[in-house]
Amino acid sequence: TAELFMTAVSFAAKHQLKVILDEVNSMSGGGEAGITNSLGAALWVLDTLFIGAECGLAGMDITEGSGNGPYAPIDLDAGTVRSPYYALLLFHLATQGEDGSLIRVVLAGRLIEEDSLKAYPCKTSLVGQ
């Protein structure tokens, strides 16, 4: 995913353009209850947003499907939020403000698989609040 994002951003930059990803979500067709409205789906959304930001995407549109699909962040019928909403909120809070930028992190000297641990520290004025 990151390689594809970086390729698109690099190509667009050569033409003074920005890349905004549209219709992004963990599953097509509105999702599956119990899967796309779960903690795992929220973590996928959060990870994908951070990867996109780290690669230089100008934005990502998280689609809600048609109407009130299981992966919609807000359950319109019940008037409640679902797990992916919290991913969107956390990403927003972590990257808001003038100083809301990602900080490069290198995880060294660890005995774990390359993709099994993610760290996205952010510079934000919300720290300590």
C-alpha cells in the first residue's frame, strides 16, 4: 500500500498536483456486520490513514457505502457511533493544528516481524491535555 501511495504522490508532484484517495474502506459493498464495524476495522482505518499521511497523500475519503452500511462510522438508525468513528477521531486529534505533523520513527533492535508493530508519533499541541 505505501509503495503505491508513494508512486502516485511522486508522479503527481512532477505535475504540481496532489493526491486525494477517494472511496477508501476496509471492504466493498457496505461491509459485513461484526467485521467492518469492529476494533480490527478501526485499527485498519487508523493505520491506512497514517500510512497515507506518511506517504504524502493530501487526503483520503473514507466511504460509508450506500446509506447505513456496517462500515459506516455512524449508525444513522441507532444514532450511535461505530468503531471506525473512533479511528477517524483519533487521526483527526493526532494531526490537527499548525504543528500536527508526523515524526519519523525508526524501531531498531527488536526481535519482531517487520509489520507486526506500528508507531506513528505526532507533533501536536494536544499532548499533556
